[in-house]
Amino acid sequence: MNATTAPGHPASALHTPAGPRLAPLDLDKLAAVEREQLALEAIDASFAGQSLADQRGDDPKSLEQHFEAVAALCDKDDFKAALPGARELVLLDLQNPHYSFLLGTCLQRLGRPQDAMASYLTASTLGLAAAVFRLAECIEALGADDDQAVLAYDAAAKANRGNELHESAIKAAQALRQAAPHGDAHH
């Protein structure tokens, strides 16, 4: 076991110190067991009040550059290419609402609104107002009768009551939600 392996977790090739740069996670190349291990480490880090990037020793500037590179792919509408990087960013810092929002955007634009909802709910809970509106877009795409979607939207709305920016986003999301045809999932 090396110095960057979380206690109680087996050592793997994922735990090589990143040094001053951001070491790529290459999630698509990892075995399911390794991805699960990495997710557990990210959760452990979050519970310890840190990010996985902090524990790995990743340079914050490199992390920001990685975010900008993934966002640039989204700006070019290349959401398929951006998706692996967005997943990496979320794992590297579970508490960053911008990373969760970026992952949700990739999933939503790839026609996966149900998958995007969890990312938007996380981003909203972490304080990103725009995520509430995007959550409502996903609900609209799934059809207003999708109980899970409505529950997620309501949870996001309740979690952010009293925040002016969130209140504006919630009102816009409610208008979109009310305009959605009931029972008609149209994608």
C-alpha cells in the first residue's frame, strides 16, 4: 500500500501521486472494480472534508484547466467527448457544484435526462441556482407524470428556499414544469 491509498482500501494503479499536475483517471479504461474503488475513495474524501483531488495532491490550476477543457468540448457541442472528463471532475471533487452541473449538461444533451437529474439535483443542493432550471427541463423531457422526476425537483426547490437566485430559478422551472404536457414523454 502506498501513501495515497485510502485506509481499508486495497492498493491499485489509481493511487499514484499526481504531483503538481492532474493525473488523468481514464475512467473508461478502468475495470468496474477499479471505478467502484475510486468512487468509494471520493466518498471517503468528501466525508473527511476533502476532495479526492486534494488527497491525490492534484494541482488546483490543473484541475481548473481540466474543467475548462471539458467545458470547451461542451461549447463545441461535443458532449460525448466531454462526458468522461465531466465524470472525472465529479469524482475528483464531489462538493463542486460546477462539476456536477457540467456532468448533468453532458448527460442531458446526450438524451439522458433521467441520468442528468441526479447531477443537477446535486449541483442545486450545493448551491448552483441554474441547476434547478435544468432539472425542470429534464422533468419536461421525461413527461410531468414521472414521479421520480417531480420528487427530485421538489427536493431541489425545498433545499434552496430563501436564496433569491434560487427563487428566480425555481419560478422559471415551475413555469416550464407547468407548461409540460402531462403524461406525454416526448424526446
